[in-house]
Amino acid sequence: MPVVAEKMPKIDLHCHLDGSLDLEVTHKLLAERGEDYDFQEFRKLMQVDPDCQNLAEYLKRFDLPNRCLQDVEGIKTSAYHFAKNAALENVKYIEARFAPVQSMKQGLKPIEIIEAVEAGLAQACGEFDIETGMIICMMRGMDDEFNYSIAKAGREMLGAGVVACDIAGDEESYPMSQQMELFRSVKALDMPFTIHVGETGNAQNVRDAIDVGAVRLGHGIAMARNEELMKYCASRHVGVEICPTSNLQTKAYRHIKDCPICLFMEHGIPVSLNTDNRTVSNTNLSTEFDKVSVSFRLTDEQIHKIYTDSVEMSFASDDVKHRLLSKWR
């Protein structure tokens, strides 16, 4: 199975740029910016241990990568290698999600950040067999006015690299009930969106996300214990972005067998299999398929269904979707 997973075409719909930076490139970028680290120590600061205890420990690994995403050249270089590395493991389409606010510490404006990411991704697309989209993340804990300004900046480039927006951050402290008006405003922009939701145990957040118009859910794990909600999700054709390794590391569940990918498929919910944070989690999409395929004994038909669901769930244009569907052999 590992050889098959590596060679087959793949789609990654839930992948954070700052959690997926190339280790060697980031080490060099930081050195150029005056921060020298022993490489092995640097690796430990960038990747979680297998015995990571919780989400708080996991999130500490984002401090360093964001330090080299504060200028246009660092962002562009990082985005280029992000897409290049995905292409080298036969990922044919990847949606890079990032929060512009994390790159505004030295004065960059949201649109400048988005343009820099697009420049790096476009360069990689020109050199490798991969297509990309950008998902612009708002952040829980920021006020609605600021988050809306981020969505508007993304809207300026919708169809020119940007494909959707999202909100990420502390779901427990900032439940969906606090963001309903924000997403109604985003919907009025004619901006499609996915939402990080159900990563913790709050099923009401999942229902609220569906009700406000999310066409995809990031993680959605809380729904697995709610039969009615799974049926509701399926009836609305809302897809779920499954991220097994990161969910294990953040203790969203304790064992790979608890991953609800097959449960969701059995309920008719479209699913995609994703990396979430390639570098922080020390994973890639081939590894994710290996884990899930072995643990759940997925059939060729199920693997193909995940691919086609991923294409259809993607925020890609119809032309891109057609090309992606034709790549399955």
C-alpha cells in the first residue's frame, strides 16, 4: 500500500501554510533574518513529538515558522516550496490556507500577504504538475470588523488565486454562536467558505456552521457522536476535511481507529483526507492514506471515492475539477 499511496494522484484540501513549511528552507530563511539554530534543535522546535499531550503544546510549533512569513520574499519562497513539496509526492491539487494576521507584525497589509503567497504558488505551478488555491483564514478572538476586512481582502482576489475563506482558532472559547453574523456578512460578499469546527466536542458548533452556509467543515469530529447531525450534514451535501495525524497529536481522539472517516462515508457524507500541518505533524498525504488504508482496510473503490469526493468538494473551478478527475488512473 505505501507504494500505491505515493504514486496515486492526491488532493489536499486542509493544509496550513505556516504549519507546512520546508524545514531546510525555513532554517535558511531564519538564518538570513538573524536567527541561527542548530538544525536538530530547530527540527524539535518545528515538529511535535509523537507523545504530544494536547492542542496547546501542538500550537507552540507555529511560533518559529511565522517569523519568516513577515516579508514578501519570505512568504513567496515559503509558498513556492510548500507547493513544490506537495507536487513531489504526487499531490495534484492543494488548497493552501493561511491567516494574513499572522504575517502583519512588520507592517505588511493583508492584500500584500495574499499576493505574495499567490506569487510563490504560481511559480511552483509553472514548474510542477500541481494546481493550487488559497483559503484565507480569519481568526477566532479577533473582532468581527477586523475579520470581515480580512475576508474582503481575500474577496478582491477571488478567482485570481483565492478560492474561499475560513475561520480558525480556539473553538471552545469562541463558539460558532459568536460568529454567525460575521459569516452572514461573508456570505453576502459571495465568498464561499469552510469552517474549522467540531475539532472539539461541541456538536452545536457543527450544526451552526452548516446552518450559516459552510459548504465544508474542517475536522467535524464532534459530529461522529450525533446520528441526527450526520444525516443533516449528508442531506446538505456538506463535505468534511479529515486530518487523522494532527487529530491524534492534539488528542481530538486517542487512536486511529477513532477517526470517523468511514463512519462519515457510511452516512453519505463527502470526505477528503488531508495533512493539516505537514511539517508540524511530520506527515504527508501518502502517509495519511497509508495509515487510514491499513487501519480501516479501505478498498480500491473507497480510495477512489475519497479522491472524487475531494475533487468535487474542492473550491476549484469546474475546469480544474475536470482536469483533476481525468488524472485518476
